[in-house]
Amino acid sequence: MASKPFAIIAGVGPGTGASIARRFAKAYSVVVLARNPANFQPVVDEINSAGGQATGISADLSDTPGVKSAFEKIAEQYSGSALAAAVFNSGGGFVRKPFLELTEQEFSGGFESQGKGAFNFAQGVLPLLLQAKGLQNPPTLIFTGATASLKGSANFAGFASGKFALRALAQSLAREFGPKGVHVSHVIIDGVIDIPRTKGWQFEHEDAKLDPEAIAESYWHLHEQPRTTFGFELDLRPYVEKW
């Protein structure tokens, strides 16, 4: 693989993850991760057909041996290239159910996907980000949060617990690795994203959904921030969203 810098996007499907991959592919080679290859293959083909460079790897981020295997493949394929950016965008662990109906497995699933998944991902990317040299922008690690990162709403005990853990991890990593030159950020996505799964959802206002392409531009903005102006947390929501 050429020495062009690369980015790793974890949690790539037909919505936000694909938009983030397309945006970062304008500047870098991209590696996209998802459990199901059917989720990432369309955007990989799209980027490569447009003249970019994209590789897809199947990985369950909550499976530690599987993540290690994925990063061994990345290290082999991108040897000599600098990791410029990494984005954790996993949407797993989402369960909406009254607490007394929640199973232990469903509750644990929120942490497995968001807490443990982010831990495994960060363990894989941070050594590469710390080694990155000669980049135009500071090496960057971005975590995708949600309304549940700040507010444990009724019927969201499992998902909120996982998102709280993710935010706590992001804060700790920002404080540890920011002084070492790695920009760690957490983005709160507050609202419904306009993706294929939500196309049929009707709202009173036409601007009630977040645009995934605009979200991707916001992630790129974080990546471009200089070392003198690192932003840790960014809130994104439609202007009509109540908060």
C-alpha cells in the first residue's frame, strides 16, 4: 500500500458511517469496519469507483480477538502509512424497553457495544495515532455519542449505560492523549438521522432530521482543528429539536 495517510471508520452502514467514510476519503485512504460486509461494501465500491482508496474489514468491535485480527490486517496492508484519523461510530446496543422487561443480556449489550467496543477500538488505533508523523492535521480520534450520552431517559437503561461509558472513556482518553498531540473528541448526535432506515419516519417539520453529510463535515471540522484549539465535545441537532 502507498504511503498516503489513512483513516479508519468503525461502524459503517448506509447512513452516517458511509457519509463519514466518503468525506475522509477525499483526503485519505479509508478502512471501514462493520460486522456485516453487506453494510460497508457499497461505500467501499463507491469510493474506489470514484478514484479513491477504500478497504472493508468485517469485525465485531466487542470481540477482542476479532478486533486484534482486524488491526493485524490493517498493520500489514498500511505498513509505512500514517493513521491520520479514526472514528468510532458504532450504533449497536440500542434497546428501547421498560426496565423490568429488560433482560440481563440486553442490558449488557449496551456496554458491550459502546463501552467495550470503544475500548477495543481505541486500543487498536491510539498506538498508530501516536506514531503518526508529517500530517497536515493533528491525528484525531472521534467517538459518536447520542442524546443518551447525557440523559438516561425512561426505557433506555441499557443503551444509556453504554453511551455514558463511552463518553467517560472519551473524556479520559482526551485528558491522557491530548497532551501527547492526539485530538480526542466526543460528538453528541441529538435527534433522528436521515438515513435509509428512517426515510419513512414522518415529522411535522421538514428539517427535523439530521443530515448525515453535514454530520460528516462536522467531523472533518474537528479533525482540522489545530493543536492550539482542540474541541472535546460537539453537540449536533436540528434547529427544531427540543433540548
